[in-house]
Amino acid sequence: MTGPNELRRSLGFTDLLLITIGTVIGSGIYLVPSIVMRQTGGHTGLAFTVWAVAGFLSLLGALTYAELGAMKPEAGGLYAYLRDAFGPLPAFLYGWASFLVIASGSIAALAVAFANYLSPLLPFHVPGPVISLAVILVVALINIRGTRGSSTVQNWTTGAKFGVLFLLSVVLTLRGTGGAGLPTAPIDVPNGSLAAGFGAAMIAVLWAYEGWQYVTFSAGEAKDPQRTFPRAISIATFLLIVLYLMANLGYVRALGPAGVANSQRVAADAIGTILGPVAGAVVTALILVSIFSALNGLVLTTPRMYYAMARDGLFFQKLTSVHPRFGTPAIAIVTLTAWGALLAASGTFSQLLTYAVFTGWIFYALGALAVMMLRRSEPNVARPFRVPGYPLTPILFVVAAVALVLNTIITQPGISSIGLGFVALGAPVFYIWRPRGRASVAAVGSPAQGRDR
């Protein structure tokens, strides 16, 4: 590295692969299959089509971002792509929404979910907020003490949850009887038609796949990023598609379509049907590991965006600090996790997250459009990886992201209006902050100087 405020490149292919997988697999695969089966009226083929199509669209996004990550292997990821393609304002608005609600709210939600699952297992009562704050503190300390150490934790936890879910899916598939002998109940399509149900199911599944873009924030710490980053994000997304299809097959084999549709805890019910009373402990342990891994993945990746914003003079300058011993953006990690802990303790994150998280897909679409913009504005920059099927690949992903956003606006106009308004509030903040940012950057030198290569 060229200076004290440079991040160390310590992440290899396996690290990036498992960061991607670990950040995606949270609670979605344990909840969403029932929603999809209900929305598709219990039609197994249609339900599997939703999972396959949504996975394919996610893969298109991953391939598109692979070109960007190989082309611009620096800290900040999606923020940097938006900045270079569309200017600092859209990039700042993404960082603004991410810090205040999307990433911090996700950290709060995961911490509260972790407390909810852990509390019943403890031999004595511990208040939920105490557990939530404790797990955030543990993850923050792990990530402050080194990127190598936190990525090792991510590798083990992700490997464990991926492997266990894979094995359980195989067991359910081989031993299941398709729900034969189990009580059944009629399935009603919530929206009254299969077409509307298919659209609603697609949105739910895209949420379950969401999270692969977080690894872009860590491109500045990747070793040989032009080669490792595209392979890691693409292969990870493909493996997630396979795993999710296998898990759904296992659920259907264990419970039958009606059993999946009517279940409130599809993973626990499926495993309980096949394995018996041991299911509760198995599922709880699996979910706890999944939540912890997803939480660690968020804290391992997103502070790098705020580090990049601060280097551009668009966030608190102290967030450019890199710990002299551990080589991590320690202050950025502390700032994000402290805000996430405050949201978790206050209990206000849930509504805020509902309002703003869908707007993230606006920026994901812009990130895909950035590929086309940068091919025009920077035609001579080396592109070690080029997205296959260009321009159709990014266009299809953009269409899917726009459809998701429009569907939310149409079906939930109140929530979407508040969410869009919340993001728009970042615009005056940007124009207030930018002159100060220019002054602070001028005082310490251009943020482009010494940028990770």
C-alpha cells in the first residue's frame, strides 16, 4: 500500500466467493418459499419457475457488476461506479440511504432476529436488546481487528450454513414423500390471479437473492481483483441458484405443495416431518449461523463505501482513517455499527427499513446502466472481464429492477412515496456538505492520490 490510509489487499477468490454467499443467505430461504407457493396457487412448476427466473436475473446483475469490479477494483464498489458514471450526487444519495437506513437498518434487523432466536435457548433470561447489542459489538470487534480475521469468520460460518442447508435439502428430497399422509388445506392465491401472484412472488424471491452486490464494496481489498472478483461474484450467484432450487425441492418433497404454502415455518416443518423432534434445534442453530454470517458480511463490506465517500470529501473525514495495526477502516466500522445498534435498541428501524430498502433497487439498476455509460465515457480503460451478452445482459437486469420498483410504487404508494422522499432529502445535504468536503479534501490532498491499484 502507498500510505497509512490505504486498505490492505488481503482477500482472495475463496474469501470473495463466501462473502457473496454469506451475505445473501439470511432468513429469506427459510421464509420466502411459503410465500411463493401461496402466490402461485400451489403450482409447483410455476413456483420453481419464479425461483429460477429470479435467480437468472440476479446472475445477470452479478455478471454486469463483475465487469465493473474488474474495471474499477477499488474500495466503494457500487458507490464508485455510480460516481464515475453519473456524478457524485446519485452516488451520495445511495451512500446516504445506505448509511441511514438500508445497511444500518439491515444490521439492526439481523441483530434483533438473532436475539429472538437465541433467547429461548439460554438457561437464564437476557433481555433481547442486550443480546442484539452484544452480537453487533462482537461483529464490530471482529471486523476492526482485521479484514483477514473477519473474512475467516465469514468463510467458516458461510461454509457451515451452506453445507448444512445443502445436506438437509438432499435428505428432505430423498426421504420425503411429497406430503403423502399429511393434512392439507386449500390454497388461495392472495391477489386473486396467477399473473398477479407470479409478480408478487418474483419480488419476494428477488429479495431472497438480494445481497450479492455488497461484495463490490470490498473490491479494494481483493488480491488480483481483475481475475478473482468476476469469478467469485458470478460463481457465488450460480451456486446460490442451485442451493435455493434444491432447498425448495426438499421442502416440497417433505410437505407437498399445500404443506409448503400453508406453513409459517417451512424449514422447521419440513425438517420436523422427516427428522422428528431434533428439527427444532437443527433449524434454530442453522438460522443463528445464517444470521450471524449475514451480519458479519454486512459489516465486512459496507463500511468500505463510507471510507470511499469520505475520501471523496462527501462524508466525515475521520472515516478515511485506517487502523495502523489492523489495516481496517475502524472508524467507519464503529460509526456504522453504532448507528445500527441505536436503531436496534430504539426499535425504529423496522418501519424505516420498509420505507427505504426498496429504493436500493433504483441504485442497483443505475449500477447496471453504469456499464453502458462507462463503455462510452471510458472506452480505453482496461476491462479484464466483459459482461457476456452485452448489452442485453445489463438491460434485462435493469428491466427487472425497474419492474420491482414500479410494482412497489403501484401496490404500496404510501410506503414508496415516503421512501423516495427520504432518499430525496439527501440532495440538500449533499449541496450543504460538498463545499466543506472540497475544503477538507484540499487540505489533505486529492482522494484520487494513492487510490488502490
